[in-house]
Amino acid sequence: QTCSLPDAILTDFDMPVKNGLDLLRLIRLHPNPLMRNLRVVMLSGNCSDQLRMNAEELNCWLFEKPANMDKICSALLE
């Protein structure tokens, strides 16, 4: 059974159970290098300096809402 990975992940920071950084850390620690290196774009209604720093350290594009759709698409397709 073959499982294909997405080309990129678009997520929100504010989610129930786990936030976007929790998800991002799970992705970056995944045993499969293809999964670990997926492009991740995160949206947040409140981009603090700490969130920006964490996202950058985890190689994630971060956009504050409302975000420009052209910029989001560009980050997803880069």
C-alpha cells in the first residue's frame, strides 16, 4: 500500500488539542525525511515575535491574518 505525501501543508496556529507549532514540531521530528522536509505555511491571527522566531527556526512560512492570498500561494508553491 503506497501512501503519497502532500507537496505542502497549510495550517493555522490556533487549533484545538495542538497548536500549529506542536504540529510543526511533529512534522520536523518525523522519521521519514520526506515528511520532515515538507513545506509548511502557517496562518495566525496574532503573530508575536516569539511565534515568528519559532516558525523561522522550524523552517515555516508564517503569515498574519488577514493574509494576502497571492503571498500564501507563492509560499506554498516555492
